[in-house]
Amino acid sequence: MKIHIVTDLEGPSGTNGRSDGIGNKTINIPIACQVLTEEVNACVEGLLAAGAERIIVWDGHGGSNSIDITKLHPAAELGTIGGELYPVTFLDASYDATIQLGAHALQGVADGYMNHTYSSHSVANMWLNGEPIGEIGINIWKAAYFRVPTILVSGDDAACREAHACLPDGVATVSTKHGIARYTVINRNPAAVHAELRATAERALRNLADYKPKTLPDAFELTIQLMCPNLADIWEKRGAERLDHMTIRIRGTDFIDVWSQYSGWAPGVHNRKFGVTPDRNRR
Ligand SMILES: [Zn+2]
């Protein structure tokens, strides 16, 4: 079995954040990177116990600089993304399952520790087909495009809640901490988190058949409310539909193409370059 893991840096137990006025600032980056890597390794141990043969970890936070490869479990490989011509996901239909570690809640969730949606300085709200969505949901939809089930999400309580809301038919979750406000939190002890991650990853993969990717609708509408009008001006110049002074919309029938436009690709270019095609019938 081939497993994909995508990581973020705000969700592990022990990441310490503050606001820089609007957005997030991690004030203990070396420790945050260490606790994330240890959570990844605990998850990898569980996956191996359940029969995983290949595990690719995508360092998904910011500039892909959160995981020290020298400390990564020897059975795992590490993917990093940089430059201009990058794929918007390391996923394809060859994976059996995907996992999100270190996840955080979408922008504006009161108890979501370091909550934000991609850019903590520019995105006020994001909706997919009318439903509020953040990074957890977007990653679930990316995987669904390739018919890959999301089997496990870890992060604070609010992140776990968000994962269950997006996958009401079932996803395993491991809470790493209990958020009180955006920068106030009670972290679980890492040893307890690691033990739970190990056991939950193993159980989830052993019961892989219980987890299903979301059913894809025929069309996608991604609506983004920016934090100020000048940010919406940039989107309008790129060709996005302007709904009001703060809000833009991207539409399409192919989710990865719609999502690539969020990352600055012109329509169709990303999928042509990386050979991405919608294939709903591989499983
Ligand atoms: Zn994030």
C-alpha cells in the first residue's frame, strides 16, 4: 500500500504562536518542526504495522521547510514544493490513502489554535460550492479528485471537528491539543499524542475499506473573501470573477484546475503541464 501524508506546522502539540497584528507568527519554529517530525514518525510506525509499503510525506507548510529529513523515519520519503512551476498536490490515483498531520482550523474559528486559511494575512473567508472551507477540507477534496480516501486527520480539537464535518461518513482523528483561543491552548503531552497516532494510524489503515473519498459534484465554485479590496484587485486582474469589492470567485468542472488557479495558474495550464486528468472511476 502506498500512503500520502500532508503536514502543517500549526497543528502539532507544542507549536507556540502569537499574532503579528493580523496573521500568525510561530515563535518556537525549531521546536514546532521537531514535534511535527515526531508526530509524523509515530504515524509512520502505525502505518508500517498495518502493511504500508511506501509512505511519501509532503512537507505542506509554507516553504516546505518544517521537517528535518535527518530525523524522519527511515521508511518515509519527503516531498517539498518550491519555485514557480509546482504541482498543487503530490497526490495521484496511485495512492491508497492520505493523512493530514498538524492540521488547523479554518480562518475565524474561535477555538481554533492559530486558525487561518492558507494566508493568515489575506484570506478572510473561503467557500466551496457555498460551504465554508479551510485547508483540511481542500486537502480532502484534492484527494477525492483522485478517488483517494482521507483516513486520518490530526490537529487541535477544532481541526478534528472540521475533519468530521467534511467527512461525516467517517475519518479517524487524533487531537493534539485543546484550543481556548487563537493563541491560547492546552497541549497534550507529546508522548500521549504519539501513542494515539501510532495506534489510530494502524487501525485506520487496517480498516481502509471503511473510508471513502467524497463524491465529486459536477462543478466547483470557489469563493474567496479577501481581507482588503486591493487584494481582490489582484485576483480581478488575473481574470477571476469579482463579486464585490472584497470577494472573488473561480469556477470550473475540474477541482484540481480550480484549485491550481488559487495558486496562480492560468486555467488549464497546471493540469496540462502535470498530466492531471479527472478520473472518477479508478476505484
Ligand atoms: Zn496551514
